[in-house]
Amino acid sequence: MVFSGFAFIIYFLPVFLFFYFFVPAFCENAVIFIGSLIFYYYGVKDNPEYLLLMLLSIAVNYAAARMLARAEKEGSRKLWLGIGLTYNFGCLFIFKYLDFILENLNLLGRKLGNETEFALTSLVLPIGISFYTFQISSYLIDVYRKEVKAEPSFLKLGTYLCMFPQLIAGPIVTYSQVHLQLGSRTTSWKNVEEGMREFTIGLASKVLLANRVGGLWTQVRSIGFESISTPLAWLGIIAYSFQIYFDFYGYSLMAKGLGRIMGFTFPDNFRQPYLAKTMTDFWRRWHITLGSWFREYVYIPLGGNKKRTYFNLLIVWLLTGLWHGASWNFLIWGLVCFALIALEKAGLGKVLNRCPVLGHGYMIFIIPLFWLIFAVTDLGQLGLYFTRLFPFLGDTSEAVFAGDYLKYLQKFALPLVGSFLFCIPSFEKLYQKKKNSFIMTFSLVILFWLCMYSMYKGLDDPFLYYQF
């Protein structure tokens, strides 16, 4: 079930909100918990045991946190923290990374002449496991640090972890950010109205921009990288850059809007990242909650800026790459991000920040290239695509249609232009200025029904970050 689908908007959400608003306040968490389990089950119905896996995650961390809080000796506290984190990241490792390691061990063995191979598990990745693992682990670490108290209510902890707006693809919300709201929150018509506005804008970002402009990237992949011209190669990766932004931004905004409707305040996950002048600035604006998690729970504990700064950065970016997927391209992507941020920390960043034109030009060039590394998992195909972007890098003797880009530029001109316009701050400033006016409300109503029509025509693709 996706937010941009009829099953969610027409069936699940109205029924959920009916029960949520008409039960006594002390039952609201139970409605969220049960509704979220139903929502998650719909997504994993082909592997229903994954619902039990998530419930077990709640139970293990609930027990570990309670035992940790009761323990007086530091050794016992570390033991319970270790048990909880071993379970959390052990599950993530088995489902997400075990086959990747086994495949590479088998490959290494074949090169060394070893005929014995490890059998692959071929496990299907549980939806949202990367997100809910990070959330529940942050809770356990914060209890260990005595920054929050161990939650005595299993229902409240389950509501925190399973809350359907941010369960599948974030934002990654720490327990400290919402624990007060889990106990008491205010639902009002103002919150409902504001939440509906945010949800509509997020829905339009996904359906009318991400899905439409993503069609160009789909076409490029269908043609085959060996058959595209250099202009079409650049158009394709620019389209993907817009797609991944509006896809994930749209999901995050819908999640935030749904949370607001229920009386929760979720943190922002994006802040106009394509306006950044440096890669460092970009990662302060993109997937903000993931960056905050790594900073709080990895970078600072390793020493942060106080010692071994570059080593700490390397670890963080290798882990960030691996978090996104068990594939060599994600490791390379993380290394590229590290290299650029390290160069900026060494002095390049000062130059780029002092000259905004240079900084923006640098990022306009860099952003599509590092998203290309992210998008193409096959390293051979990735290398081929780079030779299309930069013909001097390799043999480009394969036949291509020199004017192919004109056909696709004409076909996708509207979503490309629309995506560009909505990346700049002018529209957001206009919305904030006029959001309570009749014309803006009317425009949002029109946007909503345009989205519904597009979904009716089949433009309800899953969110890209569901696969992580």
C-alpha cells in the first residue's frame, strides 16, 4: 500500500481517521498501533512473517531497555545495550547484507580455484527494515545514555516504531522527538487542515512530478545505455535527479502531513537541497534525519571533529552507502561523497561558499553524476553510461541516433521544466505567503484531483525509498 494509491487514499485513510477521531483520547495510540500493523501487513502480505519480525523487534527492545534501565552496574547496562543492538543490526545484516557477502566470497573463491560455494539465502528484504531498525536502535541508545527513560508501556513503544506515516521510508524520528506527544497531543481542525495541505503538496510532488519525469529515466534504461547519445544521457540522469528528489521529498511531506493530522510534529527531511553550494551543504539539506542519525550515533561517538576527523567521515560515508543498499555501487557512491566532503573540509568549501556562482555551478554538475552512481547497480553499465556522458572516456563506436534527445526533450519538456521550477524557492515562498487564501486552497483542491486522475490512469508507482 502506497500513499499515492487508491487503496490508501480511498479506503485505508478515511476508515483509519474515522476511528482515530471518534475514539476516546486514551484509545488513540491503540488505533494508530493496530492501523499501522494493518498498513504494514498489506505491504508484506506475501511474507506475513515479516509482520511478526517487526513485532519481535518491539518486544526485544522493550525488554532490553527495561532491563538496561533497572541495571545498576555499567557492565550490565552495556550487556543489555549490546543484546538489543546485536538483535537489531543482526536482523538487518541477515536480510540485507548476508547474500551480498556470500556472493562476493563465492566470486573470490572461483578466482582462487575453489569449487565449493556458499548457498545464498535469497531472502526478500522486509519493507522499511532499514528505517525502523535505526529508529528503535536510537531509542535503545538514548535509554543507555539516560537521555530518555525506558518506556513502561509496550503500546506506546509499539506506536512509536510502527506509526504508519513514517514506518516505511521515514523520516527517521527519534523517540525523544515524539515521546511527549505519545502521551498527550492535541488534534484540532487547524492541524487537520495544515496536514491535508502538506499531504496534497507531497502527493503532487510524487504523482505529478516524480512519476512523470521519472518516465524519461525509464525510457533511457529501456533503450539501453549503449544506444543513447550524449545529450540524451545527460537528460536521462537529470531526470533521475529530479525523480529521486520529488519522490522522496513527496513521501516525507505526506508523512509529515499525516502526522500533523494526528497531532504529531515530525522533523523536516528536506530543505531545498539542490540549492546547495557544496556537497557538505547538500547533506545538511537532503534526508536530514538520516544525516542527523549518523552524526549523533556514529560520527560524534567516534570523535567527531575533535580527533581523526577524516577517518570518522570515511566510516560514516561507507556506512551511509551500505545503508542504502548491499551493492558495490552504493559503496562507491559513499566513497565519492566522502571524497568530495573531505576536499571541501580541506579548503575547497571555503572557495565555493565565497563564490556562490561557482558553488552552484559545481553542484549542478556534481549532483547528476553522483546520482548516476546511486542509480546504476551494475558496474559495467555504470562505466558505459559515463562514456556516454563523456565520450572521450571510452569507445563510442556503437550506433546511436544523433537526434534522439530531441524526441524525448519534446515528450518530457513539461515535467522537466516543472521539476526545475519547484526546486527553486520562489514557489515555496509564494505558498507560505498565500497558503490561507482562497486561490491557494482552490489550487490545492485542483492539484489533488489531478493526482487522483493520474493515479486512475496508472501513475501510482511505488516510492523509490521503499527498496531501502
